[in-house]
Amino acid sequence: MSTTRQLAMSSYVGIGVGLMVIVCIEVILTYQHLPTRTLLFSLLCLASLEGFVAIMYLMQVKYERPILFWTIFPVTLFVLIFLNYLWPDAFRMFNMRLLQ
């Protein structure tokens, strides 16, 4: 095997191991019986980190031109911010009774 192929393979193995470590941390956190808000915030941060690593390295966005990243990132941020306008409707659904 050539050294560049070994280097590429070792980086993928490192990324895979890193993602598994993050998943293990998430599992450990769920068994710690933390307050709901703390647990939710921690798991969302770790999931965001996992997603970022997967997009940047496994989908190889890191190796694309920077303009691609700077077009995708603001659009994703825009969508996530405007999803906040849907949460009140989602919470309202918990209090609604089904018509019989």
C-alpha cells in the first residue's frame, strides 16, 4: 500500500473512532440521570458535532472550494433558526384533545 493510501485510511479510522467515542459519551450521559434541559443541551451539542464531522470529512466537504461551505452553512443556520417558529405549534399539540 502506498503511504498516501495508508494516510487516508488512518484518517478515516481516526474519524470513525472519534465518532464512536462521541456516541459512547452520549450513551453514558443518558444513564447519568441529568436534568432534562442539561441532558438535552448536551446531546444536541454532541449530535451537532457528530454531524459536522460527518459532513466535513465523510462527505468530503472539507476538500471542496470554500464557497460551497459558505453557501451551505448559512442556509442550514437559517433553516434551524426558523424551525424555532414551529415549536409553539408542536407544544400546543400536546394540550389539544382529539375530537371523538
